[in-house]
Amino acid sequence: MTDWNLKEDDVVVLRALDDIPEHLFQVWEVFDDCITGYSLTGPLAGVYGEPGLELILRVHLRSTEGDQGRG
């Protein structure tokens, strides 16, 4: 398992699964086995989810220092 060192508001690429294509996902919280947040692209855009860490392909965008979060 990769240590992604994810933080709130990072954006990751989730791999395709079943009929859902690869898509971007904004991280809200990070747990030992999953992340929480919202899909940004694809058929699930705007939908809350709790994907397992094994679904992460790569980090697309790191949140920048000094951002105010979702506010």
C-alpha cells in the first residue's frame, strides 16, 4: 500500500471500477483504509463517497499552503 500523505482538499485520480470511469476526487478526510470527499468529474460528479485507498491511482493536485479549505 502506498503512503499517499494526503491532506484535506487534495485532488486524486481514482481508477475505473465497474461502469465508473477513471475520475477526479477531492479529499475531505483521510482514514487508515479510505478517504472521504466528493467526485469532481465523471458520472458521479458532485456525489459524496468513501473510496478505499486501493482505488487511488495518483495525486492530481495538492492543496496549497494557506488555502482556507472548503469554507
